[in-house]
Amino acid sequence: MFKGRTALITGAARGIGKAIAVKLASEGANIVIFDVFDADTAVDTLNELAAYGVKANYYRCDITDSAAVDANVKAAIEAFGKIDILVNNAGITKDKLMIQMSEAEFDAVINVNLKGTFLMTKTLTRHMMRNRYGRIVNMASIVGITGNEGQANYSASKAGVIALTKTTAKEFASRGITCNAVAPGFIDTGMTAVLSDAAKEAFLSQIPVKRVGTPEDVANAVAFLASEASSYITGEVIKVTGGMGA
Ligand code: NAI
């Protein structure tokens, strides 16, 4: 499905981003990974991608740093020729009840989840406009729709991502670029591994399909939105929640 296409995925050293990279590579896409981990951390991921016979490179890039974003995107385009697909997946949490949340904790989460998505989109859409083709998929969250106790920073950042998705869709629709979001529910990754058993049970009791989601569940939805098959869909948010919040 993705032969001849190159996908840039942020935060793909592990978790959901890694599953997206593997899924797209398994269908023929070349893969560019941006993450803040040392390159050593991504070696296993790169080896896994190489097994599909695609080209894959890792760039250590903090997506909150506009100069680093511009320089690394430039380097990736030089190395790969073009980038067709951008998956804005990198994200962080710093959960606390609002009354205990510091200004720094609020800013840090908004900076990565929302500003980072803006910086990556701004830089890549310039390139995609020249090619008159682009698929942008943003990682939102169900809590960006519902809000969540203890996640004022995170849920606001993801609500922002949804609004940014709709705006990007409108601004670039005439240039062959679509932009959609995926809103996962409770997915089994490093981000959720830190939750207490009680918090995990509370989530599980709200999931109609009675299981937590896997990174692959999310990757399947992203692959559809990143494909040519979704060309008449833009500005949408697909929930991947096992029915939670439906
Ligand atoms: P994760 O913590 O396993 O992976 C996130 C990746 O983003 C890490 O590799 C991290 O190094 C990278 N990253 C963090 N800050 C960065 C920065 N400034 N620049 C570049 N890379 C950076 O988390 P997970 O669970 O795989 O989450 C991926 C996305 O899915 C996030 O946007 C998260 O908010 C979203 N999500 C996750 C859910 C879950 O239940 N795990 C539910 C809903 C949304």
C-alpha cells in the first residue's frame, strides 16, 4: 500500500509510534523517525524496520525546538528525496490534579503535544505543498474530547491537537494534503505502564470491548488515514477506544 512513499513519524522509538512505523514499513513505506532518545535506543526499532527491506533512519530531534525541527526535516528530505506522510505521534504526560499542577508542568505538556505538532506540521506542509501530496495524522486522545481528572495539561493539549487538525485540514485541502486525527483510549504502552492497578481497573471497567488497546490497534487506524484510500476524508477524528467514550 505504501510502496514509494516515505513516512516521518515523531516519537517512534517505542510505543504506539514504533507500532505505526512497523505497520507502514510492513506495507512498503520508507521510515524517518524523530525522537529524543539516544540513537542507541532506536537500534532495535531500525533493525525491525530494515527486515521489511525499506529504508529507515533515526534523527534525534526535540520537536519543541523549531531550529532542530527545521534542520532535521531538511536533512531527512535530503536523505529520502521526499516525505509524503507525517505522523505527529510524540507526546508526554505530567498528570496531577490542577490544584497541584505547576506552571512548568502545564507548559511542558502543551509544548511537546501541541506546539511540537504545530512546528512539525508547519515545516512539512511547505514541502508537501510543492509535491501537491501529503497525509498528516495527528495523535490526539479520547481525553481531548472528554477531559479527565488529573490531566488539565494533557487533555487541553489534545483538544488543541484536534482543533489544529481541523484547521490544517481546511488550510491545505486544496493542495492535496489531508489531515486527520486518531483519538486512542487506554493503550498498553510505557506511558500507561506507570498507572496504578486501581487506575487501570477503572479504565477497563469503562471499555465495552473489555480489553485494553494495543499499539497495533492504533497503528491500523493510522495506516488507513495515511493511505491514498482516505483521500476524501480530512479534518476527522477517529476514536480507537474499544467503545469507551463513544
Ligand atoms: P510513549 O511514552 O511510549 O512514547 C512517546 C514517544 O515520544 C517516546 O519515544 C518519547 O521519547 C517521544 N517524545 C517525547 N517527547 C518528545 C519530544 N520533545 N520530541 C520528540 N520525541 C519526543 O507513549 P505512547 O503511549 O506510545 O504515546 C504515543 C502518543 O499516543 C502520544 O501522543 C500519547 O499522548 C498518545 N496517546 C497514548 C495513549 C495511551 O494510552 N498510551 C492514549 C491516547 C493517546
